[in-house]
Amino acid sequence: MDRGRFRSEPEKEVAVKGTGLVALLVVLVSALPASAQLMLPGAVHTLPPEAASQGAGGSGDAARPEAGRGTAKPARIQPPSETTLFGRELAHDGAAGRVAFGSGAAKGLEISSLSLPGEEIGKPGTPCVVDVVAGTPIVASYAGRSANGLSRYEVEIEACPFSFEVLEGAVLASRVPRSCTFAAAECRVDPTGLWGPRADAIAERQIELWENARAQAESRMRASFRALLASAGQDMEAVKRIVGEQAGFSSERSMACGTYAGEDRHGFCALRLTEARAVALQTRREAAARDSEKGKAIKAKAGKAPAQSANGTGPPP
């Protein structure tokens, strides 16, 4: 088996300036096929309730043309379910610490086990571990869908509150600032990043399955990217922003997964971040479509008022 096969290939970069960039982006948009085939880590903004309900519902719809456009929507991607976390013990970067989840009340989750790895205060490089859960499970409160379209939860630990997004069989944790201190334990911890399966417990058969899933995830991500790019139409500022962000995703993924234990062997981190990126791109495209429809409705409503005034008619009594 090629141990380096999961290394992310660099995205094609656009390195031209001025009008040359605009011209190239126009070509990119106009060259999209008729059947069109996200800042990921740490995003914490939530979508409006109506957007969250639309993101949570629906199944993989068959591709169908968007209204008024020749580009077809890619099949809808379902965000990962919280049930993929149950019955698993996850480790930070696949190596240290421990977290285990169970179903809680009111759409929440319960953390039945939580150990946060860190370094001893005043002794850089000396590992320490803080066992947070002692007897009573910690409640992780549901905070809606994040800007990435993923389920987001908040964990209110007094010394170290953090939030996380749900991936398949993993969670992506974030907090500002990243690290926090447990003075009694003389330990400084950083819970941010990917919590997933321990690298030393991943079987070869599972790696083969993830390899196939990675190819599918890459394809879905490209489809979501092309659909989002098409939705920008002739808005060249939006096109440049979308292209730039997508070009940067490859390096961001490499940095985020560079610390995950055994990543070169199993590729778990890259797989999950690619899947999440595809969902994030899809979420942005759907939000843009809703905003476009609202804008059309407002213009249509505003256009009726002058016509009534010109005819000498007013609103009904």
C-alpha cells in the first residue's frame, strides 16, 4: 500500500493580476459544464432558524436545474448526524485525551467522559492530562447550525468552555483563545482541533474504506464548488472571493491535519475535513439562493408602487 497516497494534492492556483485575473475568472464561469458536478476549522456563527431547518431536512435530491439557469444542482449532501458519535471514544488528534458522547435532553448531547491533554505549566513539553468529568455527565448544548451547515454544540466548562461541530464519527472543536489553564492541576490544555479515532486502533480494512470515501468526498466538494461559483453569476468580486477561498482550502487542510497521528497512513482527518468543506460550500450556495429570491421579491414589490401612482390609483381602502 502506498503510505503517501492520502497527502492532499495542491489545488490549482490562479496567479495572475489585474484584468488578466478577471478575464480568467470569466472563462472559468463560462466554461462550467451543463451538469455541474467551503473557513472551515473553527467557524462558530449560526444560521437563521429558517436556514437551519432547511439545512437539517431533506435527503439527497436528484440534480435538477436551478430556476433561470442552465446549471444543474448537485445532489444534496446530508450533514453528519450526532448518532455517528455514540459508542465511540475519540482522542484529540487521534493520539491523546479522551471524549465520549451520549444522547442528552432537548437536542443536547451528554459528555460521559472527558480528558483534556496539555502541558505542565512552567514545564513546556512535559505532558499532563486533566480529567474533567467526575460522576455527572457534562451537557453539550445544541447551538443550531454553524455557518458551515454543521450541527454546533457548546460545552460550558468553567475553566475551559469550548464549542464543536459534528463531523462523521468525529468533532471539530474551537475556542478563543485556544488554550486554557487548570491551575489546580498545573496544566495548560488546548482542546481545539479534530477529535477522532485513535491512530493506533485503525485497522487496514477501515483505511481501504476511507480511501474510497475520500474520492467521493473530493468529487462532492468539487461539485459544490462549481455550483457555488455558478451562483455568483457575473459578480466578479464574488467569483474572485470564492476561487481564492477554495484555492486556500488545500493548505488549510494540510495544516489542520498535520498534527493528526498517522495521517499519512489512514487519511482520516483529510477525509472528514473534505466532507465538511463540501457541506459548507453547499450551505453558502443555498444561502445565496435564498438571498437572491428575497432580493427579487423586494424589487418586484417596489416596482409595483410607481405603476399604481402613474395610473392614479392608490392602495385599496
